Amino acid sequence: MGKKVVLALGGNAILRPKQEPTYENQYKNVKEATDRMIEIKKAGHNIVVTHGNGPQVGNIIAQNEAAKDIIEPLPIFISSAESQGFIGFMIESALKNKLHEEHIDINVITIMTMVEVDREDQAFNHPTKPIGIFFSEEEAKKLEETKGFKMVEDAGRGYRRVVPSPEPKIIHGVDAINQLVDNTIIISSGGGGIPIYKDSNGKIHGVDAVIDKDRSGLKLAEQTHADVFMMLTDVSNVYINWGKENQEKLTYMTVDQAEQYIQENQFPAGSMLPKVEAAIEFAKTGKESIICSLEDAVDALAGKAGTRITL
């Protein structure tokens, strides 16, 4: 029996490390990914696709900075919206082309998705998420003075702006997703979503922040009542003792086991940890989380590959 699957594709799957950020390179990567998505659909599952945008939104911000003496840079939430649009176009067009080639009569739609956050979230008092290009110390001090940015030194490579990363509260457009999902492949909440908040009068405002894509994907899976929350990575499974002689591949974890591994600091904070944390939260609802490679997605849904996390 087919499952409703929220499929989370990382931004690095769209633009791989050290690749030139050309449209051609990114579309080629997207095409490879969407070919796999069609295999999931052909296996009888309904899918909602979400994606990262780290490399892409970083490049948009860099373009804004490069042209700042000619055109005033746009807010970060607008850069996020731009990245949603062009990544959504690539995924949607590649999916439609493959469906046409396979003579499969299914629609595809990209939803420009706003994700609501709490303006009182403590993350706004403690910006931590680095974005954009690197600056010298002198440039960083000037940006702090003139723009009010918070700048931090980043791994000896220079200074970068850091912005808040608040918790997602509400994914906008979920009702439409739930109405369409049986006959449509839906692309939603790209890059964690366009961060917005509502004021005391209920009016929507964009806010400069970056929502973690795994947390946003979790919220999307919860609100769409998905059966499976699947996070795609560049490795086949979750591992413990990674890089050591006793490295071990995990095919299954209970929530309790996963939480114990977190206590043991088994998962790197910048890569696997947020995925495992999101997987745990979804599994606590009684559903199934999967972390696997794109290539193994169909087999993982059949219980033959990847790492499954359940209660």
C-alpha cells in the first residue's frame, strides 16, 4: 500500500561542493534527483518534496553584495523567496519532463511557501546562522556600525553575517497540499521556507532569518499527516563511531537508542545531528523516519536500505 512521504532533498544535492554554481550544473544535478523521485511515485507512493537552499541563497546574497553600490541589497527573506522560485522551477520542470517521457499523467506544482515563526523566539536575540560571503575584519566592523549586522569570525576564513534561526511554527498552504497530494507531486517549503511573522493585527511581515530545513521538513511532515519523513543525504546510512576502526552502519534505531547516541555525541552538529533530531521528533508521533541516500530511496521505503527510526 502506498505511503504519503515528505521527501527532504539537501541543497548540496542541487549544487555539489566545489562545483561551479551555473544553472547547467544545478539543473543536471536536479534531473538526476528527480529521476529517482519518479521511481518513488511509480512504486505507488505520494510525495511532497522539500529542499535545502544553502548554496543557492548564499550565492544570491553574494550577488546582492557585489552590486550593492548600484542596487540596494534585498532583505534575506526575499533572497530566500528567490531561491525557492528558481530551485522550484528546476525541480518542477525536470519532474514534468521525466513524467512526459514515461507517459505518466501526474501533475507537478511548486508552492511558494511562507513559514511562520514567533517574533518573540529567543533565536532573534542570539543570531547564530552564518550566511553569505566572507568579509575582512575592517569590512565586518563597518557593517556592524552602518547596518547593525552581527558579524562573526568563521573558521579562519574571514567574517560573515549571522542571522537568527527560529523554530518553524506553521507551514502556510498545507490545506492546499493535502487536497492535491493524491494526484500531484508537490514542491513546498524550500530552504526551510520564507520566514514570516504576524503582528498583533494579524498582518504578515517578512523577517530576516534562516529556518533550519530539517526542522521545517519535520513540521511539513507533521502538518500534512505524512506516513514517512525521509531525509536524503550523501551517505547510505546513519553511522556511529564515524571514521573510526569500529565504525558501525545503523539500519534501524528506536527513539531511545537515537537519543542515547546523541548523548554520546555520535553525530556531527553541522550535518547528521539535526537530521537525527528531526527524525526522532517525527518518530515520536508514531510514524516512521528514514535517513538514506537518494539512490536508495525506493528500497528504503520498502525497508531494504537506509536507516529507519521509529518508537
